[in-house]
Amino acid sequence: MTYRACDVAVVGAGAFGAWTALSLAEAGVRVTMIDMYPTPNPRSSSGGESRNIRAAYGADAFYTRWARRAWAIWGERQRQFETTLVYPCGSLRAGSDAEIAAQADLFAALGAAFEVLSPDEVESRWPQVRWSAPATFYEPESGVLAAELSLREVERALRRANGQVIRGRGTLLGQGASTRLEVDGEQFPCGTIVLACGPWLPRLLPDLLGGFIRTPRRELLFVAPELGDPRFGWERCPNLVDPLGWTSADLGNGVKIAPPMRGIDMDPDSAERLPTPLAIDGAKQFLTARLPALAKRPIISAYVSQLENTASEDFIIDRHPEAAHVVIAGGGSGHAFKFGPLLGDYVAQMVLDGSRGEHAARFGLAAHRPLLPGEGA
């Protein structure tokens, strides 16, 4: 196949890659997005149609500010695409009195909406929820993103902006300034290379990123409310986060339950993607404790995926130290998707101005290290 030459090739069509490619194309750059699989695909990190967006990050003001910016950009993109992508159901987060107080102080300083609720207040407002946390942080400007739909919309927008999309396997050959990109064994003509391929990043750059990203297994289960029961739709039930697990409110395909699961690594290419009894039992325990009306309802689908965790849970966004024309963007650590439009603008700006990014102290390679045993699980 003969490919059209481009200024920038983006390898990966997930949260990092798709939004970066679109931002570049909208800036007038000739860009090509390359991925082995269709958009979206069942081997992606986190995965599934529903993905949570919230700004509560404990004491880390950086991600709270970023999430609030991302929330605004999602709204702008939703209007641009003329498609509903954001479902503002709100989020309940359990924590100690000290944790909730610190979160409240941060939100108050930023002028962000929030409430601190007692268990009785939670259950009075949402009778379908059983809650026992001593203190609860409620964040109304948060909710669920239609993840798969949004990626399809981004790809359509990219094509409208004259971006090229290729299904193929990207690999790197050569070293340093001579590093070049091949797609399915054929040299691909481009200037800058953006590597945004999630759990496959360490395979493309084993000498640079070996040990920096762990890919633990996660199992997400979808439970069907009783027909005609409106209590668990996104309009009436917030997302829940506590030590037993977390949920995404129902967008029409069931309430998503994410039970705790740690220490099981997963190969993104070869792993079987079927739910285990451990995850099913964990989901049932969560439902019995928090959403008892769903405890005996059927699990109607499951989504098994890997994460791509760094030691600090900060993203890795930097230029290759020996090949300045290669930009690395990954290490989503289970929370990148909500930042997708903002991350795309950030990486695109790095490409355009030749910098390492204004947040290099947090995202740069020098800020990261290999994970220790047990970390990132």
C-alpha cells in the first residue's frame, strides 16, 4: 500500500492518540493516525462504553484543576459534534473526615461545586443507595462519558479535517536521529512520530520504558435493573466510589460495577477476556452492600481489560531523549480518558512548538522510574 506522506504520524487511536491527532489536524498539520485495531477496540485500556469523569483527587490540586478544564472542553466538543457525550449524574466518594475536609477546602478554593453529606443525607436523597461512610464528598459537576461513541466521533472529525487513518502495526527502526517508522513492514514517510499506543508502549521502546508501565487486569461487570425500574439511570443515580469498588451509572446497557482486583497482570494481545468468579463475587458483594435492589439482578455483560499504570500514576508525556522527533504519550493509569481532549491539546502543542511540555516536571521521563514489586497493581 502507498501511504500519503504526512507531517506527523500518531501511533495509537485511544484517548491520547485520537485526541492528539484531531488537535493537530485542526491546527492545519498533515496528520495520520495509525492503529492495529478498529476504533474503539476491545483490547484497549479500561475499555467499555461508560467512563467516569470527576475532579476529586484528594490533595492533588493539579489533577483537580485539569479535570475541571477537561469538563469544560468535553462540553465544547459535545456541542461541536452535536452528539451527547457527557452524562452529568454526579459522584459520591467515601472517605475519612480528614480526607473529605481536605477535598472540600480545595474545591472551595477553586470555586468548584460540592457538598459534604452524612450517610443519612445520602440515603434520603438517593433511597436506592445504602451508604455507611462517615463522610461523603458529593461532586455534582461530574458523571459518565460515552467513551466508545466519543472515539468514533473524534475519528470522524479527524477525517473531516483531512486527517488520514490507517489500520496497521507501527514499529520503530533505527536509533537516535535516524529512528523511523514502519507500518506493517513498509517505511512510513513522516516528520514527527507520536507514540500513543497505551500498553504496547514498552514493546516499542523496551530499552527506554521497560519496567515503567504495568498492565494489571481489570474486570468490569454490567448489571441490568428490573425492566421499568428508573432508579439506576444516570438521571437518578450518581456514580459511587468506596473501598468496595466503584460504579458508573446506567447509560442504557446496565450499571457498571468495578470490584477490587489487584496483582494480576495481563497481556493486551493474548489474554482471555472473560470474567472470573472472583470478580463476579466481588460485584455481588458490592451490590448487596450498596445497591441492594440490584443484588439479585443478572449480570448481562462484562468488559475485561488491562490498565497501564506508572509508579506515580502520572502520565508519561515527553520527547525521546535520543530522538527529538519522537514524542511519547501514555501511562494512563486508569484516569487518562477523562482528560482526553485536554491531553490531545497538550501533546499537540508539544509537537507544534518543539517543547517538552509545560508540565515536564510531572510528566517527563525524568519524573518516572521502574515500578517496584507490587506497585501499580
